[in-house]
Amino acid sequence: MNSQTRAIIGNTLFVVLTANMSVVGIALSFYITQEIRGLTGQLIVLGVAVLMGVLALAIHSILRETLLKTSFNSSLVTADYSKQIASILDLDQLAQIAGKALSQSVEATSSAFLLITEEKDSIRVDILVGHGRVPTAPLKLPLKNTFVHFFSDGIATKDQLKSLEANERKWLSRLEMDVYAPSYDGKKLSGVLAVGKRRNGSYGKTEIALISALTDQTSVALKNARLVNNLRALNKEMLTLNEALITGADRMKDMDKVKTDFITITSHELRTPLTQIVGFSDLLNMMGDSETVPGAELKELTDSMIKSCNRLNEVVTQMLDVSQVDVETLRLKFVETDMELVLRGAVEPYAASITERKLSFTVQRVRGLPRFYGDPKRLSQALGQVISNAIKYTPDGGHIDVSFKYIARDNQRGESIEIAISDSGIGVNPQYLESIFEKFFRVGSTALHSTGTTKFMGAGPGLGLAIARGIVEGHGGKIWAESPGFDMEKLPGTQIHIILPLKPAPFATKSSAAFIGMEIDKDTPDITV
């Protein structure tokens, strides 16, 4: 018969016997008051009531010592517990097995392991629930505390918690435990087995001894489980570090390829106009020696030289701009401007190429947008780089659409304007949607490279979008790319989004120095297109 069954039977017998005694007492009292009147009768009735109370207490005491008394064999409980935890390497499972053993033997209503861990400059106490309702909020203590030393004398009870500091005592009182049995790893306190109230009565010497024995049995298992837990955490950390190293190695390979590609492309970009300049200069020199320099031929030669010089200047300027973006020294001169002006400055340099490539170019909803503060020349440059990129990667006869939208309120930037540049080009692999804004990055083989700012797949040194991002972010804005993927045949296209606040940070708070290199210059003239 288990303890729960004995308790039910014992309590039932107590209730039945007490009820019968009450009935007999009431009947006897009624008879006495009828036969013996006056003070004597009342005294006799009082005596009978006292006698019935004493008998009830005696019956309850007898039942507690028989049917209600905890019945367990300490040796069998500890032996069975030892077998169960022998192969347990999980801390939570260890706490649950201990909780079950305590519930079945000493009839504890709740239990938990208080796991103690020394950190760099503190002590952390975590709760592993065994059974019952137990709060799980951990406790963090300084290295010098009374909590650890409190258990140096062995098992403690809730009545002894008064010697603890207020925060420690308050935390332990919330657990509503009656007994605390410490577990040591050598001389170091590693945990505490906390045991809640008993279902029947309080803990005696027999129950305390069993709790102590179970705690001793737990010490070795707790040490092993913590070692395994630490090894798992270390293994997980090593896996994370390993993944980071692999990612870093892959990144280094990509960067090395980017560096090689940059050298190859830049050499080509610089050598081509230089070769033309040298060649035309030699030709002019030869024509000068022969003293025959026809005007038409001279004009053609000088136009070609100017074109080559402009291309050379463009590449060098891009290199200087991206270096300024890197060290946050790109200077921006802010004035009140409008988006139509910025758009005209961005599109005009590429108008001839758009016509030559037979591209459809549409602009939507640019009229009626509110005026805003920004550097119109730099914004035209940024928008132009994005449009140039769209032209390069859109086949002849494709289309490029530029649309604008006023955003009344943005949680991060307030009022703003969103620009979307969409094309019907070859698209971008999703894994490169972030990388295309990094300097020197380009998609495709360098073998396909050809000098030219707007030739299909002409590419370039890979600086345009990096400069565009630097300018947009310098205005407190954001730029990103979206594309279903890369496909030379299906042409899924790419969409570049730009968000520009109407008033960047320095205008919202005039004392702010949010952007390095920013200038507020109301005298800067508007760009002419």
C-alpha cells in the first residue's frame, strides 16, 4: 500500500471516528442536561466535551503513527535513485528524477535544483525545476556573498534563512521550500537540492536523512551532467566559430577575386583612353611635320582625344569619390531643391545612349513632389550611376522606368521621397543584392569587359553603385536592390529603391553633426541641364 492510499484511508477513519464521537458526545450531553440541572450538569457537559477532544487528538496521533506515517526504506530509495541517475547527462532530466523520488518517498509537494555557476565577476544561481510549481527567475550575486557560505554547515531549513542578506532571503522565500541540501564538487558548492512542503506534516529526522542521502547521490551525476553541458556549449561555440571562419575564408577569396578583377578592369579602363591619346598625339605630330593638317581631320582627332580624356577623367574621379566615401569625407552642400532638377541632371548625360540603344525610358509621378534639402549635384550623380547601371544591363530595345512616391511619415526619417528605378535587364542573383553596392564588385567575367559607360554588359571598375550608396546614406537615406534572379534569356530585371528624407538630420536639429563632411551652403548655385 503506497503512502497516498494510506493517507486516504487514515483521513477517512479519522473523520468517521470523530463524527461518531461527536454524535455520542452530543447525545450524552443532552441526557445529562435533562437529568442533572444547574451548574453541576453544565460542568459535567464541559468535562465530556474536553474528554471527546482529547480522544480525537489521541486517535489522530495513533493514525499518524500507523496509517498516516511515511513508510519508506531509505536504502531501497537511494539504491533505486542511484540506478536511475547513473546514465543521466541532462541537467533538467536529473532534476526531474530527483523530484519524482522526493515526491514518492517523503511526499514533497515541490522540489528544484539550484544550480550555482561562477562567472567572471559574479555568482549565478539558476533553477532547474524537479516537480511542482516553482518560479524559475535566476539570481545573480557578487563574488562576495552570504549565499554560498550559508550552506557550508550542511542542510538548512527555511527557519535559518534569517542570516542571509535581504535580496537572497527574498529570492529563496519565493521558492516556498522547507529544506535546502547543498551539493559539493570537492570543496566548491555546485548546487542545492531545495525541497518544498510535505503533503502530511513536517519533515522529521528520517526524511531529512533521506534528502541528504539523495543529495550525496546526486553530486557525482550533477558534476558529470555539467561537464557534458559545458562540452556541448563549447562544441556549439566551436561550430559557430568554424562557420564564421569558413565564411571569412570565402569572403577573403571573393575579395581576392574582386581585387584581381579591379586591377584587370581598371588597367583596361585607363589603358584604352591613354592609348588613344598617345596614338592621336603621334598622328598630330606626324601631320605637323608634313605641314599638312586639314581642318576636318584635325577636328576629328581632337574630338577623339577629348573624348578619351573625359573617360580617363571619369574613371579617376570615381576612384577619388569612392575613397572619400570610405573615409567619410565626401562633402555634401545642402540647399533647398526639387526632384525634377535632380532627375534632369541625372538623365541628360545618358540621353544619347538611351536613344542609340533604342531603350524605352519613362518617368512617373515626379511632378508635384515637395521640395527638399539636399546636394542636387551629388544626388544627380547618384541617380545617374543607378540609371547608367540599368542601361548597361538591359538589352537593346528594353525599357527603364523611374517612379517617385511621397511618403508622408517614416518612423526613422520623417517625411521622405521614394525613388524606384526598374529595368527589363538580366537581373541579379539574390545572393549578390547586397554585394553590388560594394566597391569594385561586379557580376560576370572580366573577359566580357569592354570600355564604355553604356554598352550592353560593358560594366566598369565597379564603383558606381558604391558611390551612389555613399551619397544616399550621406543624405540620411537608404538604397537597396530587388531582383527575382539572374537570367540572360528571361530577363527578370532589377529594381533599385532609394529613400531620401525631405529634411536630413542637420536640418531637423541644427546643432547636430550627423554626417562627417556635410556642409549647409545656401549660396550653392543650382545645376544647369
